[in-house]
Amino acid sequence: MTFHKAILNTLSLSTPEDGLKDSIASPSETSQKDDYLPSAITGMAGLCGFAFGLLLLQYFHLEGQQAGLLLAGMTGMPMLAHELYLLFNTKICPTNPLFSTKPSYNVKRSLEKCLGVIISVGFVALLYWLFPEYHGNFYEPFYSVLKPVAVIWLLMLFPYVLWVDARMKTPEDGYWQLGRICLLHFENIRKKTLLQHLGLWVVKGFFLPLMWVYLCNNTRFLRLPEDFSTFKQVYDYLSNLIFSIDLCFAAVGYSMTLRIFNAHVRSVEPTTLGWLSALACYQPFWSLIGNQFIAYHRTVTWEIWFQNMPAAYITWGVFILLSNIVFVWATICFGIRFSNLTHRGIINFGPYYFTKHPAYIAKIFSYILIFMPVISRQGIADAIRNMALMVLISLVYYIRARTEEEHLSAVNETYRLYSEQIRKRHAKWLSILAGKPQVPRI
């Protein structure tokens, strides 16, 4: 029995395999034969757009929601333009169903889908009304942006749904089924598809406002200071810039779950443990789990340890920045498809060429560099305790990684091939490090 399955059994939760059997459609129904690997150029186009938006932000002295809208718009537009180019290019994407299928319009089904879309949004709004977490001022930047967006969204809803529905190979999706249920038509309703659909909207409803608010709040740190006379000023600005890029790509990704760009959600994480391990890393859950139980954050950080050693201070800070760059590089690779707890396409380039989970590895590495759990002013016992807590937080990310692997392997043949490539690649590198001779290919 593997380690992660032992954990699942200990917590009395279903294994990923069991959860997949119960929660998602069969492999034939989730076939990704007409999928293509997302392009590395999309993310780079978005990064260039972000850089241009950053210059405009400096010029117009913008902060908060206006700055967030500017950065998200400048990041998203070039990525969408490149994705459309790929979709219309039959040499690159010859089997894209929306552009290779003869349209068959069905106004009645499209209206039922529109009802399903409205009910889906209403479902998330009900959750916002129900939970006190969403009643404070923290989410005000998100709510204020929703008001003008909602008008545009309603005007475009029916034409968009009608156009997409007419070109779908299997148009009886979660929106259609939800709309049918609201009209009290229960025939041809598939529970698994409906649960996956609601799971998608829970993911989007939870992460989109969080990423958007963090991005808006972080823009006040993106104004260039008058001078960079110390390394600390450079480090602080670059740290905020790196995480702002990550937040911007995440906000765009959660906003662009659109089938017209082939960026829709294929499947949602089906296991309880996968959800728990992912949500535990974000607010408001992190305040309880991270700060109370896995409080690896320490008041004595690398900056204090190395404050009287300039060379070590700069070197250590550079390594932290490099680890954070790898982290945000992993996000950029997704382009418009970034999302937690969902499958929206398989990435095999950038840092994903080296490992299946570069973001998690880079984040844990940066935590170790920042908080330095191996040393303590309170003695060896406190250092051992700090290291044990770091192991626990690493275990959370390990569980996230393993549940993601099980999910993607169950629904996508491309991911299984990619995993095998990574395994062979790692075996080759280990044999080279061990000094074993390589057998030449014939």
C-alpha cells in the first residue's frame, strides 16, 4: 500500500480511485482525444501584457480595483488573442470541436442552458449570502467589479450559449441538466455530471474573489520606489511583483473558464482529501489550520539571522527570489487555464519538464529558506519542533500533489503519458548522477 493511500484509509476517506468511480463520468465519457496541449506562447504573451500594464500603472498612478482591472485586462487580452489564433489554425488544432463541427442550433436547449447558468451563479450568490466570511469589507473590491460586469454578462449570455451549444458534440452538459431540473424535467439527468458542474462553480466561487482581492490589495506595492539604494528595497519590490503576477494569472484563469477558448473545465477533483488539502492552504481556512496547528511561521526569519552579514543576506535573498520565480513560472505556463482542483489541460513544458509539481516544490523550498526551521534561538528542541511543523506543511502539499496525480491520471491519457516521461527522465538523471553508463539507442 502506498503512503498516500495509507493516509486516506487512516482518515476514513475514499481513495482517489474509489472517488473517481463514484464522482465522475466513465473514461469514455471524459475522453480527451480532441484536446491539444496548451501553448507555452500563451503564457509568455500574457506576461508581456502584464509588463505593459505595469508601465501604464506607473504612468497613471493607479491602485486598487482600477489597477487590478488594468493588469488583468492587459494580461488576458494577448493570451486570448493567441488562443483564438490556435483554435482557428487547423494545422495546429485540426480537431477542435467548436470550429470543425457543423452547427446545429437549438433555441429551446440554449434557453434551458441560460437558465442553468443563471441558477449556477445564483447558487454561488446564495453561498456568499449564507457564510459570514463574505459579509465584511474584505471582498468589496470583488463585489464592486461584479456590478458592471453582470450587465455585460447578461447581454452576451444567450448569443454565446446559442453559438457554443450549436457546435458541441455532447451539448447535454451540466448547465442544460440544471436548467431542466429547474423546469421540473428530470429525465436524462445524470447525477455525476451535475455534481461535477456544481463542484466547478464552488471552485470558481471560492478562488476567483480571493485571487482578485489579493491582486487589488497588492497593487499598492507595485509603484516603483524613488530609489533602490538597498537590497531589501529590491527584494521587497520584486517579491510583491512576483506574487502579483501569480495573482493576476490566477484571477484571469478563474475568469476564463470558457469553452469557446477550449479553456473549460474537463473534470473537478473528486476526493474529499483533495479538496481538504487544497482549501487548507488558503484563507479563511489557513488562519485556523496554518496559524494554530501548523504554525511554521516564525518571528525570527532569514532577514534577522543575516542582518549583519551583507554577502550572506544578499545571497540568501536571491535564492528566495529564484524559488519564487520558479513558482510563478509554473503559474504562467497555464496561461488562461490556471485553476485549483480542476483539469483544464495538461502542461508539459517550462518547469513541468523537470517535475510534475514545480510550484509546490518551489513554495516549500522558499518556506524553508525564509523561516529557516533548522536553527533556533531557543535551542535544539525548538529547532526540532520547527522542522517537524515544516514536515507537516510539506505533507499537506504532498497530499495535494498525489490526489491531483490520481485525478488527472484517471481522466486523461495525455497525463499518463506525461507521468511516464517524467519517471523515465528522472531515472535517467539519477543514473547519470550515480555514474552508471547510458545505453545508446539503436
